Amino acid sequence: MDHLYWLDQIHPSQRYLVGDNPFYLSQMAQQGYPVLPGFVLAAPALREFLETYPWEEPLFAELLSSSVHLNVDDTRQLKAIAQHIREEMMAAELPRQWINELAMAAEQLSSPGLILSPSVTLPKNTPTPVKFSGLVESYVCLCDPEEIALGVLQTWAELFRARSLLYWQRSRIELRSLNLAVLVQPLHSAITSGTLTYTQAHCEIQATWGLALAIKLGQAIPDWYQIQSNNGEAIAQILGNKHLGYDLRLNSTPSNDLTLETSLLSPYSCLQPYLVSDEQQQEFSLKPPEVAKLGAIARNLGSHLDRNFILEWTLAKATEQSPEQIYITGVEVGNPFPSWEIPPPLDPPPAPKSAPVTATEGEEMLQIILGTGAAKGVAVGLAYCMTSVTEVWENIPPGRILIATEIAPHWLHIVRQAAAVVTESGGMTSHAAILAREFGIPAVVGAAKVTQAIATATEICVNGDTGEIFVLPGGTVQPSPAPSPQPVASVILEPHPMPLPDSDSLTPSFTQPFPTATQLMVNLSHPSSLDRIAETYLDGVGLLRSEMMALEIFQSEDPYQWRDRHKNQEFIHRISHPLKRVAEFFFPRPVFYRSLDLRGYDLPAMRSPGQTSINPNRSAQTLGVHGAFSYLLDSALFDLELETLAKLQQEGLTNLRLIIPFVRTVEEFIFCRNRVQQFKLDSVRDFQLWIMAEVPSALFLISDYVQAGVQGISIGTNDLTQLLLAADRENQQMSQVFDPRHPAVMSAIHQLIQMAKAAGIPCAICGGAPTRYPETIDTLVRWGIDGISVEPEAIVRTHQAIARSEQRILLETARRDSGDCPF
């Protein structure tokens, strides 16, 4: 087999065969850096396998030799085709000679477990900037010939996931231009693991006990360290919340109560979770000498490369007799660097002194603007400063970082194509934060005077994890060329050549292969977010915000004036399309559509129904005319929404439900119920009429609401918290007061759940609390919440938290019944 390359022997000319990460690691290993050893199954192996394997269908022999076109807007077809391709690949067999040679190479790594990491590269001089991080998954397997062969096939199949195929086509990348290699490294029993992010100003280190999978899945809040890049001196350190760790499972017998968690993670089925001891939870996972060692490695690389990078590392023992050692397991840089620029490592500097919790002041800090990280991720690009919310820019180049005093909801089409968002005002529940999390882009809010500090076309870096905005030196950001026309496909995949599986077979295996007793649902604002959840298990949509879709119709115009100028059918036609896309995507799973809850700050020109003057300032809007009360004053828009739902019901979309927002009184609900009955929505058997439980009056009226016809409640923690604590959620200064974990708020949530149970109706939660504070999920499950609906970026970790909580409850019940319960 001619496709194996040892990690410490890769030549610069072989970079295109192995991919960037293995190439960079190889160059570092050859200079003496502590890189975890391994070998690479080069990209030509996949091409040879696809071309020579006796496929029953000719499609597979042409996958990487032809330009494949998919109708990625047909989600059902895309998922079916992706699943079909991956199932066929997983059922194939590697040549026996390949299996033997892979096994022989793996034996030289002297480890019971292996991690197989996909390495994707594009052809040389490809102008399209592409980010592969997080798109393709690594796999873990035992060091067994058949396990290794299966792991290689699984890793290759990552190229053909629905999300991957969608990404390639949307990025105008032909499959035949991709190279996919597989990096194979030993998986030792890790003491601690994490990442290191280097910038010219400082290094940030994240660390957790065991393997870093707990960080990736959101099951651990890592320890955080910040050190100066130039001298390694400590700036700050914060103790994380590391209650769960992962290690290699060496047998198939469950070793503790947490086995269920790995059964949910097919790429990591060989890993075993374990509970971190109380003592370790109170300790930093890295000691000062280890922080110094990591800092020295980063400082030396950074001083010679003069560019930012991210290192993945682990502290482990290669054998029981070996000393503890830090290994570099992965590296990611913004720009390629040639091998001759990598210097040998330096000795570590003296151990840093005990770190204070506040950053030191210095000249470097003038280049950093601080805010609140509201959506995770890092983006580098050119700023576009928007100084007025009353104006809408139509020609903003895609990929810019939007900077504004605040993000108005009617800017949705602008935010959707941005690289990141930065605002001066707002908090974690602002429109900017919600939209950024839904579209998967970084966001920083509450960055004071940022519109004055950064001008349009300034080159900046936005860190949505830490809330930092860095002003970069000129010339750092390379302009993106205009995309070239997409070539005509030589292989056309249409629905008719392959029968579509039934709806059950379309449920993806991804990371949630089976449902939990507590329903897991998603909050959506726009159908464009469906691309991000194409392969996640969900019970439906717990909150479909109508405002974002409607504001795309109204643009910057007052909706009541827009209604007067257009025919009713125009609104119905325009809003039917996005609503229909969501309902079809999830059918037959329920979609809870929340009717319009327009507030004065949603549109600068908006007036309350029947009013002649523009609504007052933003802080008063929560207590103003909106939600159910606005329907009483003028029901025209509400009626149009009901007519739209009735129209879609007639088209067969019987999975649509309705939630009435911001209901203050029973009389308001009765008015809405009567309108619903007038449009005969309740004549469809599966239709349900719910209310948002977000006004404190609901704490006293649930039984009355049920008697009036309410069929379920959804707790909106954002407004409920705001009204209970008298804390404006959009005011950055009130961010410390606005906390849904406050005892008063949690007590109200508990009361609502219990009252709903007593009344015999379901109770779900769709506010920001479970997304921002996953530790609250265990409490909600124990209280008996029926469903939890979260932002798209929190789906995976929420599912894990629900499953973990339900498993604990079952175990505690079993132990209590058997008399073995220790408490």
C-alpha cells in the first residue's frame, strides 16, 4: 500500500496529499516539538477505493471524479441521498492487504485506542476561503484490524453527510476538487486536554479533565487561562465547571452509570464518560509549570510565524511507566506557513506567578474592545459600521463584520450573510444575539462606543467566546474574490433514480439516534436556519418566531401602513412560503408558530394599532401595546396569520400549532380563541392552541386559562425574568440582574410546571435559560417539564443534558426501590 505517510517524515511536496493539519504537525515534529505521533492515510487512497471497488451502482465510482449537483433546497432529497451514499460506503470492505498494512502501522503506535481525524484540502491556489473546522467528525476506535477498517470507512463517509454536501455546493466546491486524508494517532489515557489560542497580544488556554470531548459537547465549562504572548506572564485564570470527563473504554462492559452518554455518540462509542471527583472539580486542571510549557511552545511559534493559530493539546502518559507529557494533537492557522519558518522549541520560562483575576493594563489593551460574548465562534474580516437603525443598507458585501449600536429585526437579510455581529447595546437575549446564534455566526454585544472606535473597512477579529474585538494590522485580511459561476454537473442526482426512504429512515444517526422522554425541540426565526439542523434529532419546533419572517415582508415600513397599501393576499402569499418550508421539513412533527408580537423597537417607523405617533423609547416597549392585547385593538394582522395557517392546513400541513404571545388576561385569550374558531383552525384534529407563559399573571390564572380552552403553555423565560426582576433585558448594565436562575424566577417556573400538570396540559420551555445555562436542564427534567426548546447551536448539548438527567432519575429510582440508594 503506497498511501501511508508517517507523521514525522512528511515532505513539503506531500502537503496536498495529507492535508494542512497533518502537514503542520509533521513540520513541528521534525523540529522537535512534542507532537503526538501517528501516520496518514493519504487522499489518493479514497479515490482509488471509489474507483476500484465493485459498486453495484455506477454513481459511487464517479463520486470524486465528477461534478455532482444536488438540489440542496430539497432537504428531504438531500438527506435521503446522503444517507444512501453513507450506508453503501459503510457496507463496503477495504482490501484485505490495506487492512493488514493499516493494522501493522497502528501496532507501532503502541496504544489500545486510536483517533481517526479527517483532513480535507482543496487544490493549490484555490481562491475560495473555506473553513472545514467542525464540518467533518473524527472517529475513535480500538486498535483492532476490523475496527480500524470500519473507522476509515466512517471517516471517509463524513465527506458525504447531508451537511457536508450542502456546504460543498453552497461554497461552489466540486467534490472532485476535494482531497480527504485520514490522520491516525494513538489515544492515550488523558489526564487533561484542551486548546490554546495564540494572538500577538496574549494566549488563551482552555483545559478540562480527561479528553476534550466534554468541552466540545458542552458538558464541561473548561478552566480558562490567559497569559501574555511575549513573556509568558499570567494575566488571568478562571476555574471552570468540570464535572464530567472522558477516557478510552477498553472493553464493551459498562463501567459506571454514565454508559448511556457514549451510546448517543456513535463517533465516540469507544469512549467512556466518568464523573470527576469533588476534589478535582475544585482544582485547576493545569499546574503552573504546565501552563508555562504550553505558553513557551506558543510563544516560540508565534514569535517566528507572526500570525495567529490554535493548538489542540493533551497531557497524558504514553505508558503506565512513562512520565506525564504535553502532546500537540492538532494545529490550525489562518494562513499557510512554510516548513522552514518553524523553529525548534525553546525551554519553558519560569513558572508564572499566581494569576490575578483581572487583566493587566498595558499598551496592547488599546487594540482590544471588550463586550459580552453572545454567540460562540471567531471571525476575521472587514468591518461595516452601521450608525442608524432607521436606515437599511441593501448593498453590504457578504462576509463583512456588522458593527452597530443595535441590530434591528428587519435587518435579518443583512445579518444572514454577515461573518459576525458586534453591537454597542443589548444583552444575551437581544435580537443580535438571537439571530447570530441561529445563523451560527459569532456575536459580541454591549461593546461600549464600538461604532466610534471602529470605522468601516477596518480589519478586525471578533471572538464571540470571550467578548473581545481585536483591531488587526492593515493587510491581515485578504479580500475575497467574486465567486466563479458554478459548473454544469456531469452527474445529476434527481429524486427519481432512487426511491426515497420513509420518514422514519430519514432520522439521522448523527449524535442523537433516539428520542428522550423529555421532548427536545428547536427555536427558529427563519427557514434558512434549517441547513444547520439537517442532521440532528428533534421532536419538532418549540418556537417559530413569526416576527423575523414578517419583518422581511414589511422591511422598514410600519406594518399597519404596509397592510393598508397592499392586498391581504400579498401578505398571505409572502409568509406562506417560509412557514411552509419549516412545516414540510418537520412534518409530521409539530411546529409551534407564535403569532406576531411586534413591539415599537422592532421597526423604527412602527406605530401602535390606532395610534398616530411613533411608539416611545425602547425600554417602555415590554409594558406597551403588543402581543394578545394588540389583537384586541386591531385584529387585521392576526386574522391574516390565521388565514395563512388555515390555508396551509388545507394543503395537508396538519402539524402546525399556534402559540399566542404575551397574554395578560383570560379575556385576551378568549378573544384570540374566538378568532381561531372563526377560521376553523380547531377543526383539524391535531391542532393545538397554546399561550406563552411569560407574564407573571399566568402564575395565578393557569386553571382559568385551561377552563377557557388553553391546551398547553410554553414558558418564555426572557420576558418572565424581565418582569419578575424589573430588569430590562436589553440594558447591558442590568445584565447581572437579569438572571433566569434567580430563585424567584426558578420558583415561578416550578409553579407553572406543577399547575400545568395539575390541569392536565403539557408545559414546555422555550426561553433562553436552557441555552445559556445548561445546568438548569437537570432541574427542569426533575420538575417534569414536557419539552425543552433551544437555539440551534445548543441542540446537541441539550440532548446530552436531558439524557443524562433522565438516566440519573432512573438509576436513583432503581436504587431507592432496591434499598441501595445511599441518600
